Amino acid sequence: MANVGEEVSNKQVIFKDYVTGFPKESDMYVITSTIKLKVPEGSNAVLLKNLYLSCDPIMRILMQPVVPSDFSSYTPGSPLNGYGVAKVLDSGHPDFKVGDLVWGANTRWEEYSLTTATERLKKIKHTDIPLSYYTGLLGMPGVTAYAGFHEVCSPKKGEYVFVSAASGAVGQLVGQFAKLFGCYVVGSAGSKEKVDLLKNKFGFDDAFNYNEEHDLDAALKRYFAEGIDIYFENVGGKMLDAVLLNMRNHGRVAVCGMISQYNLDQTEGVKNLMHLIFKRIHVTGFSALDYYHLYPKLLDTVLPYIKEGKIVYVEDIAEGLESGPAALVGLFKGRNKGKQVVVVARE
């Protein structure tokens, strides 16, 4: 085990260059540099040992030179970054001490990181829960699912809820929150195995494999004969078009992501927008960035559910930093089953 003050090797996943189309493993490469395990004298930086890294669809957006204003593109020749869990090895910041466990944004894809962006770190107080959950259920995806369903969707008991990409990091939680709230929930996913997860593990009322459906409108009418009150949107494109045909009056669409569009040179149009008028549908795009003030409420709600077995969380674990590129690319091929996590170190 390395000691504070030592100079040690530091494995990193480097972003090669801006991406068009589907990302490939060759768009990233692994190098080994060195780092001194010590915060410079007088600095308020924090030295972290990274433990778990999150693979998220938004990372594909950051692989292009122009990104939404709330984000920054990756820099070619520098490590990827995203959400992660880490342990404090040394600190010049009064709010963080050696041994603290933290989670947050801007975690670089490397074994050790020296960071001054401490405003993006949150201390982990509940360590009786798997630390990897702070990349998912108790991290950004958890905030997204909780705020998206309870705040953006304004649900009512007994309503009909449809979740696309329902077996992923956010979708699996939205479905469970909706069931606990007393709604009827159907999800879509891309394989029989994932459909089985939705029905038998997460407790969805029903689910279907969109790859087996030649007519998404007809598929939705099978599962929602009376229409959809709430659509939690993770996919976009043809799925959104079909959903608009099946929304009920005064339905709500919470737009969390559109993963089907991220790798296209020309995004697909949506043809059924007139239904927004006819059915008075409310469509809201949102980001977890706007809802971190609800994080204490998320913990108060979810921690008892975890301990009582009322919420389950499925992770797809990739071992070792060098497995990171394949794990990230796999998100866009549908290879992951549940939340994709990369384990850098377990302690």
C-alpha cells in the first residue's frame, strides 16, 4: 500500500480526440504516469484515491467540441472525467480530512487525483451501504430519478407510467419509485434478459423488448389501452414519436435523456408534436444539476427502502481502470445490465 508523500505510478484513461458517430474503445487509451501523494504546501487541494467510476450517457456528449453551456468538453490528451467515489489521502482543505469518503462530479479517470474543485465533492456519511451505490442509486442517477418522478412528473396515485431504457441506472429507479407511489408501470428495454429484470427484479407491472416490436405505437396500445399519464423519457426518436400518440389528456413527459440520438450525425425529427396541443401535454426537460438541494430528502426516502428491501439496485461491474473504455462504449451498444460501474480500487 502506498504511503502519503510517496511518488507512485498513476494509471489514467486518456481521451484521444473528438468523436463522431458511436464511440469506440480506440477513442481512449490507457497510460501510466506518476504522482506524488501529497498536497502542495499552502494549497487547499484534496488528494484522492479513486475507488469507483460511473459510466453515464452524458459522457458521449462531452466527447464532442461543442456541448451544452452547463458542461465542458473533454480535452484531447487529458483523462476522462465524470462521477465517482473516492477516499481522501491528504487534504489542505478545512472541510475534508484524511480518511473521508466522498462522491461527486469531475472525478478523473485515474487511480489518484489532486483536485481543487472541492465544491463538487460530497462527503459520504452512510457507509453501511455499498460505496458503489454513490455512483448510482445514492448519486446523480438517484437524484435524477427521484426529482424527475416526484417533482417534474407531479404523479398521482393510480396513474399510468411508461419508462424507456427502463433497466438502466435511472430507469430502474423511476419504475420502483412509481410502484411505491401506487402507479401502474411498464418499461421498455433492449433484450429479453433486461425485460425479465424489469418484471421479476424491479417489480414493473409489465415490460417489452423494443427490438422485437415493428410498430411501437401498436406495442404501447397493448400495454396502455387507456393511454399514458406519465412518460419518463430516456430514449427519444421513434419512441418519443410513438408515445405522443398514446398520451392521455394533461399527460406529463419528463425528458431525462435521448440516448438514441447521441451518436447520430443528423438527429431524428419528431412528427407527432401536434398531440402536445390536442392533449395539453406538458413536456419538461430537466437535469439533476437543478435538484441537488433535494439530496437530503432522497437519502431520507431511499435509505429505509434499501434496508427494508423495498428498492433493489442492479449494477454491472467492470473490474480495473483498464476496463473503463470497453465499459463506457458498452453503454451505447446496450451491453450493460443495470448501472455501469468501473472499479478502480475497493479500498
